[in-house]
Amino acid sequence: MAVRSLTSRRPVRVGLIGSGIGPSLSPALHEREASLLGLDYTYRRLDLDELGRAPSDVGGLVAEARRAGFQGLNITHPCKQLVIPFLDELSEAAGKIGAVNTVVFTADGRSVGHNTDWSGFRDGLVRGLPDVRMGVVVLLGAGGAGAAAAHALRALGVGTVHVVDVDLERARSLADRLHTVAHPVGELADVLAGADGLVHATPVGMAEHPGLPLAAELLRPGLWVAEIVYRPLETELLRAARAAGCAALDGGGMAVHQAAAAMRLFAGVEPDADRMVRHLRELISAEAGRAR
């Protein structure tokens, strides 16, 4: 990407819309890297809960941010699908995935929805688990993060993606959009037995939802496991996977690469993803220290 002189740049103002986003590390992650790139870059939280706004009012917040001169927005739960009708245009990937996590306001005032979760997952997987077999992969979870992961797996040339979700209709909807195979939770053991890899894309394992998303005995040597959860970086699933002899990848890579892709869209810069990984680990470590 051609990058203009940083000294000629106007200030970059971006934000995050979502519910309960007070603890989000996105502002610090973006602003740390932007500072090292010499940018005047401000990242604001637009928390629905704090603002007293309903998720259905995401369109109003997008319009307000555009009028306030923001260059763009990140969108998180529960608005990644809700925001779509309020945008002027979608990128090809966002349209296929059916979810938007990044909105860019163009110079002519249009709002364009992108999905950087999918490329973030792709880049994190390729860098974190190079050369693993990708003939058959099981994706556990068909929500917004799962849909992004499914798109990434298909882009990487995975032969068959089996999608397992507690909501079978949601899994079937994803299968129709992204040419995967939907299964009820009761079939997880069967499809996992013949898989090369497992991608976990449910909330189980997050700090607020501790636990394992599947029985540990289903994990085995030769199966690789990629986690989307990144807080904490070391989930119970990852500990169980490593104990079972699996190659395992935490969710930090996806978090960083999706943020780096969003920064490219917002500011036209090329962030240092390796440096941003260090930022993220430092931020999570500091957070854990404060919690003790």
C-alpha cells in the first residue's frame, strides 16, 4: 500500500460501537501503534450501555460519528449484523460473511462496511500454525466470529469445513452462504474424529464464561486447535489441547491482525503486526496484574 507522508496527515478519529465495551483493549492497541507510526490518532469507545442506547440504534450512532468527522468505526457485539442496513455499501467479504466489524467513511461521505475478522483469523492462523494439514476442519460456533473463520478457512483452501453449533439453523444458514457442512452438537465427536483441525469460535473460555467447549477426551495428537478467544490468551481449551499433544494457537493473532487491517482502512498506514502482538500481550499482562 502506498503510504503518504505522515506529516501531511490530518488527525484520525475512530471509535468502537458495542455493548459492555468498557474493558476493551482496542483503544490502547490502536493508539499505541499509531503513536509509534507518528499519527495523531484517537480511538473512542461508544458503549451502548453507558450511552443508554439500544443495539437497534446503531444506525443513529454511525450517522452521528460520520457527522462528527470520524474516519471510521469498529463494530462489535451485538451490532455486527444490525449495522448492515444502515450502511451505503459492503465489501465483498462482509457481504458473504453477513457481518461487519469495521466501517469506513469515505471522502464523499459514504459508509462502507468491511469485515477484518476473517483476514485477521487467516493471517493469525497462517503465521501461528504454518504447514498444518487443512483437508478437513471442524468449526465450533456459527456466530459472527465463526462466520469470519469459515470464510477464512474456505479462502485458505480447506477441503471440508464442518460447522457445529447449538443453533442448528444458524449453522445451516452459514453453510448456505459459505459452502460448509452444518451439524448439530450431538455430531461433534463423529466429525472431529476424522478432522485435521478444530477452530473454536464460541464464548466458552472467556473470562466471563470459563470452561471447556467440548469434552477433553475428544482432543488427540495430530489434531491442531485454533482458539478465537484471546482474553485470557491461555484458555482451558488450549491447556487441554496441549496436554493431549495438539498443536495449539491462541486468539491473540486474530485480535491483532484484524486490528491492523482496520488501521490500514482507517488511516492508510502499514502497522507492524509483530509489534502489535507485543502491545497486546503487554496490555493483557498489565490487566491480569491489576486483577490480582
